[in-house]
Amino acid sequence: MPMRLKTSIEIFNYWDRLRGADPAPLRSQIDPSSIRRTLPELFILEAADKPFFRLAGTHVCGFFGRELRDAAFGSLWGDTQGEDAEKIAAGVMAHAMPTLINATGYGSRGNSMAFEIVLMPLRSSVDACDRLLGSIAPAGNSVWLGADPLDFLALDRSRLLNDRGAIPAQSVEEQDSGRSLFATRGAELGHMVRRVMHLRIFEGGRAG
């Protein structure tokens, strides 16, 4: 599994246990008391013309120095990457495939920090996968985080999370027919991820 940070792994494994054999768990299955340690770094996006924040934890808002409820997910990203990030988030919901984003956050005083962002689909009803549970975790501890709000995020790479948590990955032949449908849809999302989230190089490592 490409995730490295404790917050990312814990929330992904929790989400994975909830969904069981389904492509995504129901929003009503999320129990805040079971994930209280990771709550400050969690958020929920809702599908609309553009994915927007339905809820955001205290650390998530603190990273950006503002309340994020009702803000567009794309507003966090620099340059033209906001639209790309929104396509990825919308694709996670449309295809019910979790995705990991590696990004770098830049503060107004020239500080920077690497982040892991995990996007996991949620269903508001049996047939509607129109929400997304996400986490954003910094790769290190720094006194400037929160004191120097992030101006923007710059995407480094993204990838689909095809493994089912700590369960050993199965071959395609061993998966049941229901999962095969979503594996096909996931391949479509994978092509889109590679197309719109190609690596970009910015002078000085920053997005203009």
C-alpha cells in the first residue's frame, strides 16, 4: 500500500472495514466515536457542480487558516490544479474508487510541507455514491503549521488505492463479480488520473 502516514492508514482501514463487500459504505455507518483520534484531520465532500466541503476537521481548517464548510475543494489548489483536483474527487464518487493524493502545501511566508490526502467514496443511500470521506495529514510536525496558513496545495502525484486495507491483495480471478464491475470503472478513473494529474514542474518548486 502506498500510504505511509498513520492517519491515512487508520482512516482507510476503518473505511475499508465498514464497506465490507460493497464498493463504499453508507454515510450513516460512520461513527465519530470510533475515529475520534483522526477527526481533526478528516473532511467530507459532497457532490455538486463542483465538490464542496460539507464538513472539515479543526486541523484541516487550521492548515488553511479559515473555515472550509461550503468551500469548493478546488479552492485549496494553486495554479490550474483546482479543476484537476475536483475531477479526481468527482471521479472517486462516480466510480466508487478510493484515491491517494500526495501534495505539497505552501505557506504565505515561504514554508512548505508534504501532505497525504486520502479520498474515499461514501453513499448517502444504497444507490447514490455522492459523498466522499477524506483525510489530509502532514508528513511531519512543524511549529509553523497553523501559524502560517497554507496559501495553496500543489499536486505531486495521485494513484488509486486498489488494495483492501491490510487484507492481502487478491488476483482479478479471485474477486467476485460485483467487485469486477467496479474494477472496470476503476480502470477508467485510473486513465483519467494519469491524464489530468500528470507531473508538473514549477520554477522553485512552487505553482504560480
